[in-house]
Amino acid sequence: QKPKPQTAPNQQSHHFLASSPSPCPLLLEPGNRAARGGSTSQGGSACPLKAKGRRGRGKSKNDAGAAGALGMSKAKRSRRMKANDRERNRMHNLNSALDALRGVLPTFPDDAKLTKIETLRFAHNYIWALTETLRLADQSIAAAAPGPSHESPFPQIDSGGPDGLAPWPCPWDSSSLCSPISPEGSLSPTDSAAEGRPFLAPCLRHPAQAAFQDFI
DNA sequence: TAGGCCATCTGGTCCT
DNA sequence: AGGACCAGATGGCCTA
């Protein structure tokens, strides 16, 4: 395993929603990912063909493989090549969406590009964090102005979704927002810890999050 | 050199 | 039938 620099795995969780010196409590630590290998020069590039002057990557059966020289009929080969083209396009679209997602996540400018899995995990945790922010703000307002007629300016995300979704109780004590790590979660917060990248751990009770989990 | 990350190819399956 | 989606395989690039 590649030794990842370990720097306070739960640091960002600890100053999450607190008066943090960081502009955003969810920022990934730049040192960690800056040390990660690999993904800046080629990974997720909008145009992979530009990578190191190579024309394409990986297997090139298109040229000499099964779809090429082997006994594949011209029609079949044509279908295969078209399918390959669509698949390439589909993956490019997926990567574009991933790039767009990276664009709205708070990271340091000089930070290394998030990997795909990091992007998804980070986005998941970021959403969770924002949700918690809203919930706590709502709690504060409710405490300041108690009354039956109180109408919250914030969505009541944790008390039943707007679309009739099941309640979204977070399994962790809201007073200690740090380290809501669930070892059972397929988002593998432990992986993040092992990598020295302190992502906020997921809250997987909401159906949308379950779907997100499936997606990952 | 090993391991991580990634793009691409490919065949199978499901959907329209 | 054709396209979308998926997962496995393969191999390149990069860093420690």
C-alpha cells in the first residue's frame, strides 16, 4: 500500500461548523492530496487524447485486436466501433459531470485534483455537512423564538422530506458533529482515514443517500 | 518496481 | 434492433 501522509484524520470534522481558521471547514488538506500521485497530468482530462502525445490509452484492440484483425465481419466490427465510440462518449460525459461536481466543492486552489472516488465521497459529506448546518441554524432560530406559529426559513430536512421521504435522522449526536464514522458504510470512511484524508463520514439514512451509496 | 488512478475496449444485460 | 449501462480486463502514466 502506498503510504499516505497522515495528518489529523478528523481535523476538519472537528472544526466543522465551529469557528474555524479555515475558510471552509470542509476543505481537504492540501498537503495530503498534493502528495498523491497520478491524477493531474492525465486523469479525468477533458481530452484524454492529449495525454503525453498518445493517441488513446489502454488496450487498442480497435486497431489490432478482436475488433480489428481477428475474424470479425465488417458489419460486426463497425457496430463494435460505434459502440466503443458511444461508450467513450458516455464516459466523457460522466467525467464532465464529475468535473462540474469538483467545481462546486470547496478545495484549495493549488490542491491536487480530487480523484473520482474522492469527489463522490467529498460531495456526499459536503451535502451532509450543509444539511447539518441548516438543521442547527433552524434549531437556533427555534430556540430563540419559541412558539407554535414559528415558521422556519430553513427546510426541515431531518423531519421528513419535502417529497414524503422518510425522515432523515442522523445517527450521530448532533452536538458532536465530528467523526460520525460508520464502519458499515460502503463509502468507507475508514478508507479515507487510512489514506490520511479526513472526509466527513456519511449519514446513510436518507433514501437519496442510499441511492448515492448504491451509485458509488 | 509496486501500487494507485485512469482511459479504453469489450461482451453481456436491460431498456426503448 | 439499437442504444445505454455495467463490470471485467488491459495497459499507460505517475509517485513513493
